[in-house]
Amino acid sequence: MKNKIMWKDVTLIVLAILLIFSMCRIHTLKQSNKKLYSQNLELNHQLATLKEKNTGLEYEKMAQIVFQQIVNSDLKVFQNIEVKHDIDIKGKTAMHQIDVYWEFEMGGIIYRNIVQAKDWKSKVPLKEMLAFKAILDDLPAGTAGIYVCKSGYQSGAVDYAKMHGINIYELREPK
């Protein structure tokens, strides 16, 4: 009879330990969730601040994600191409801030791609396309230029881009 009581006692002790362990785990998870909730609030605050200021940062990051998806789906032959956001590249004469960038090598040749992303309410004018072409000319030969905007392009900018091999896109919500 004592052996049975001992096993019951042991079972109860094991169950109590498991209950205590579970309660500790729940407490730890609650603390983790509080921390994640706090971090989420901070990120939402930062995002709201960025939206108010319209720094273009959110739009640039969206362009980065879009081009990363394109690279991942279209260029399966290439492995581990990282599409980077907001980097500085040294040109022949100056440093240039690039919104989105990626490169890959094929046949011993490095192919570079730069993206200028504009979250503007107005159409991109010709002078912006001229400035972008100047950056392309300062970077190593063969660097491809892509211009992405939300509101379209003035006709002079479209013509200039076509004549100089600059790919232009509108990245926006469907109308």
C-alpha cells in the first residue's frame, strides 16, 4: 500500500513540477510578447513619422522588395543575389547614393543595376532624368539604370530615358 501511495505522490510531484514549468514558460512568453509588442509600437511610430515626412524611404524599400522578387524569380540561374537599399557607390568622380542596387557576375563580367525611386505626387521632369544619366555615366561601364516613380513622367523625361537605355516604370497602386 505504501508503494502505491509513493507512486501517487511521485506522480503528483511530477505533475506539479510540469505545472510550475508550464507557468514559468507562459510567464516568459508573456514577457517576450510584451517586448515584441513594444517594438512593434515603436516601428509603427517610426513608420507613421516617415509617412508624415514622405522621405521616400518607405517607397524605396518597397522598390527594393519588388526588385528582389523579380531577381529571385527571373534569375534562378544565379544564386544569392542580394538587392540592397540605400547604398553609396564610388563613381569615377564622386560618391553616389543609390536607392536600390544589385549586381551579378556572368562569364567573368559584372552586371550592375541601379534604381532611382521617387515617391512624388508630380511627374518626374526631364532634369531628373538628366541627373540620373549623369550618375550612370560616372559609374562603371555597363551599369544599367532603372527609374521607378509613383506618378509618371513628363514626356521629355520619357523620350530621354528611351534614347539613353534607361528603363522606366511606375510602381503604384492600380487606378
